[in-house]
Amino acid sequence: EQGGDTPTSRGITTDSLGRAVMDQGRLAEAESLFRQALALKEQGGATPTSRGITTHELGRAVMAQGRLAEAETLFRQALALGEQGGATPTSRGITTDSLRLAVRDQGRLAEAETLFRQALALQEQGGATPTSRGITMSLLGRVVLDQGRLAEAEALLRQALVRKREGGDTAASIRITLEHLAQALTKQGRAEQAASVLAEAESLKSSAA
């Protein structure tokens, strides 16, 4: 500040500090920093895309503290800013991904499914990594599973596994998808296949330990 940094510059620095603090699990402190960063960016006339990025991070901090409706509002604001500023499809896909988690966790499964599909389309349009697409596809499969469309969920979860493995995703992430796939198989009465999938999931847990 003594050196005459612009409000926008200070906002970007404060945003970075908020991310570091959130990574340490200090959520209330991160929220405060993101609010400061957003105020500085608005004061300095930062681009809509830049303000959208900070609004998205603020939404993540709020959601992690269990304030889902407030987080949903912030994610919708972030999306609007991103579209206004011409953010990349991949960036908008990440925000849509966060929004659908907030919607899903409020129990609005059909709406969450629509948002997951939008996020996936944006990721594919923007050339997102196989791992990123696999994670979104896995979450979409879980929402479809929760709505009782078992065969469709199975197909999505199998596709998600292909993407995750192609992208070199972590054993823990792959294990979660395998566990959901086992649920889909069990509910379809295919216990032997489910047991085989669960055994694979357990082997990943052992290898990661």
C-alpha cells in the first residue's frame, strides 16, 4: 500500500492469501480475506472475470462452512460475472460444478443433474483434462443414482472411471467412483459384480495406505 499499489493489485494479492489460508482449513479467515479482495477489486474497477474468480472462491469458503443457500447465490453471481467477462468454458464449468454441489446438498437432485450436465458440456468445450471430466461425470452418476436410474448411473460411473484412469487421477478419487458403481450394481441385483468392484476399491485403499 505504501508503494502505491492499485486496489485491484491489492485485491489479487488478498485473493491469493485467502486461497492459502483456506487450504489450511481456516475457513472463516479465508472468507474474510475473499470479501476484502472482492471489495478491493470492485473499488479498483477489476474486470468481471477477475471479480467472478474471487466471488467463486468466496462461495467455496461459505459452502465449506455449511451455508449452502448463501454459497449458491455467490456461485450464481460468479457465473454471471464470468459470462459477462468472457471467461473460458473451462472456468465457467468449474463454477457450474461448484453450484451444482450446493444445489445437490440442498436436496434438489434434478436441478443438480442439469447443472452437472452443463458443467460437463463446458468442460468438453473448453478442453478440460480427462481427470476433471471424470470427476464431474462421477458426480453426475451419483446424482442419477440417487434418483434411482440405476442403469444410467452405472454407465456414467463406468465412463467416469475410464476418464479418471486416462488422466492419472488419484487412487482415492478412483475408489470413490468404484464404491458408487458397486452401489449401482447392488441395487440392480448384481451382487457378484458389486463384490468384485468393491474388492478393487479396497485394493486401492490398501495401496494408498
